[in-house]
Amino acid sequence: MGIVQKEQRLGDSSYLDDMVVIRQPEKPGEPSIITINCPDKTGLGCDLCRIILFFGLSIVRGGILLVALVCLSSLRDFPKNTILLRGPSYSPSSSAPLCFSDVFLDFRLRVLSFFLARFVDMSTDGRWCYIVFWVVGRGATRWELLKKRLLGACPSAALGIYSYCFGKAEQEPKQPQVFLLKFWCNDRLGLLHDVTQVLCDLELTIRRVKVSTTPDGKVVDLFFITDTRELLHTKNRKDETKEQLKAALGETMIDCEIELPSTEVTLSLQPSSSLPSTISEEAFMLELPEESPKGSSLTPDVRSVTMDNSLSPSHTLIQIVCRDHKGLLYDIMRTLKDYNIQISYGRFYANQYECCELDLFVMQADGKKIVDPNKQKALCSRLRMELFCPLRVTVQNRGPETELLVANPVELSGKGRPLVFYDITLALKMLNTCIFLAEIGRHVIGDREWEVYRVLLDDSYRNTATKNKIEEGVLKMLMGWE
């Protein structure tokens, strides 16, 4: 009964408002500030960065702090001159009993200020995390919806406290239901991107696509989608989707259906262990160059990825200096999540010259530093690769057509990189490039799962100069480079 009552108190709107706070800039051009404080879980940073990336925002600065959940006695050890932020008044010498709801906010601020002054190790099991992101974006951002999605990714406070006391972990979310969206329409330039934009605005995640064009100029599109809101089984949600597609496509649209796929089709959505005959595994097996190429506007500059165990008795410091790109922090976080590495403290900064610096104090799942030289080498190598080439982009001749191939690794959790298909179709639309056929599939190559995007263009794009222009335009769009 006590746990239920506590969850009701911690789950009210005022507490949820405090878990995720979004502050708009005071002056135009300045970043918005997203503050998140909630119980920690391995991979939380990755989940939050994926959501921010999905909403089209770039993180220009960030900080992550992991503190003990119930260490209120530690307040007496904090120097008074480290209290840099204002909070509710609290005197360590007071004889009044400590109350979680009264003291916790001030405790978070004191811990945060103390950590900003110097990093201190805390070797406890229960953890609470405090994260700040400075973000910028283009166009209108649905801030209230973003806040709702960020709240959905945060473990609940009641379960966080309960797991600390009783060692019960929060349950993994269930896999979303897959639906098949079928529609027929007349072909036109930019059609596929307009459809993709509608689905993104409706928070419908594209899992797989098969698009084909008939000789008479008709387009048959099959989208396998999941609904973030988990309402696509209802008539209202289906009608909303059809109406939004009709509004975007106008008279071009002929018909549209939304249904559950058959069992056979659902099984076909599972990752394939073999690649189509037209794709070679060499496209995915890239080797890092000994030195980063200089002077190329299309090459990420990974200057250094280093580890240091001398600065903390219980944490390994990972330091990264590299060129910025869209989703940079997400690429780092998903790599650490796949390696089951937990971040206790982090600092991220990107300057105006597209150079990023990161300091991450991390530990393994067992709470120990990364001391094994082989593990250090493997993790550093993977981080360098993910920063040097987070996506594979190539344009090749395939018989009479030209094929654009884009591939990105999938998280071990099964979640793919957001907005890849959106960026591909937008880049092609801006280049006035017509799409003849498009497919999205998943394939297991080596020890990793990949999401592979194949786009066939007609034979008017076969010359080398045009192919290079397409490859460059798509890569710039995916990486967020001007």
C-alpha cells in the first residue's frame, strides 16, 4: 500500500513537470535548455538522444551527472562555496527530520554544484541522474510533445526508489505492434518524402518500406509502421492518418488502407542473415584510415579517442575530440549502451567551428573501471568507427538503373537511427531526383544488425558527376553538414 501511495504522490503532474523541464531561450539564436532528472538506467542517455534527434534537434552542449539516490547525509561534506545554484533552504545542522519531498531538490542542486567544482566518486547502488542538454533546431518544434516523449523514456520515480530498496528492476517495454500501410497514387517528384513527412509528424515509425512504380506512372507503396502513441488499432487514429495523407498528397492519392500484416509478412520483417546479391559485405566492412583525411568537407575528423584510469579510483575517463555531425551524441551513447557501459558524469561541448569535445566518466555493468587492455582497445576502436562513419552512403550502377545505398547499424535493443529515410527522400527531392523503387530492410552482417536503405533511380543519373552529386547531397543531409 505504501509503495502505491508513494507512486501516486511522485507521479502527479507537478512532479512530472519537474522531471523534464524545457526552457526557451531569452534571445533569438540562443539554444533551448532541456533539463532531465529521474532514476537512472543503463542506456538512458542513448534513449533520450534518440528522441531529441527524432524531433530534428541538434545538441550543442550537454552535461550528465549520476548521483546516489539516498545519500542525504553526504550534504554535510559539501563545501559551502560550491553552492552555485539556488534551491530550498536547508541547514545541515538542523534537528528537523529529513523529508524526501522537501530536501531532494536542494540535495540535487548541491550535488550538481559540487560535481561542477570537482568530480567525486560515489560507490553506491541506487542512482539518480541529472542531465542538461542545450539544443538548437530549424523550424517549429513541438515542445510539449517532445517533453511527453522524454518523460516516457524516463524510469518512474516510484519504481526507481522501489528498485533501490528491494532490487527490482523496471520492466523492459513491450515490442510495438506492426501495421501495414498500403496506398496507391499517381507518381510525382518528391512524393515519397511528402508521405514520409506526414508519417513522422504523426509519430508513425517506419520499420520497412517497399515502393514501386508501374509503367503507367502509378505508385504502389507498402509501409510497415509502428505507432509511438499505440493507437493505430483504433478507427480514429486510422482515419486521422488517412486524412493527413490525403491533405498532403491531394488528388495524387487514389486509395489508402491500414491493416495488420499477415503472419508470413510479419516473419519476413525479421532481420535476414543474407544480403541481396547486388550488395557486397565490403560496403559495411570499412577500415579506419591511419590518419584522418584533411581538407575534405565530407569526412568526419576523429582527432582522438582516449581512455584514462588515473583520474578516478572507480571510473574510467573517456575523452573524445572530433568533428560534429547530426546525431553525434546519439552515436556515442548507443555505442556505450551496446557495450553495457554506464556513464556517471559527462560533459559535451560543440564550438562554432564544428569541433566537439567530450569527457565521460564511465564504469562497466559490474561497477568497475575498464582495465582490460583488450576491452579498452575494442571500445576505442568501435567509437572511432562510429564517429568516422556512422552511416554508409554509396551510389552505384545496377543494370539499367542507378542505386543509392545507405546503411546504418541498429542498436542491440532493435531500435534504428531516427529520420534516415526522411533525410534521404528530402535530399533527393531537393536534387530533383526521381525515385523509381525504394526498400528498407534489416540484415545481419558479421556480428551486427544493419538497417539498409536501397533506392533505385532511373538511367538519367548514370554519369559520374551526377552520381557524385547525389552521394554528396544525401551524405550532407544525413550528417547535418552545410
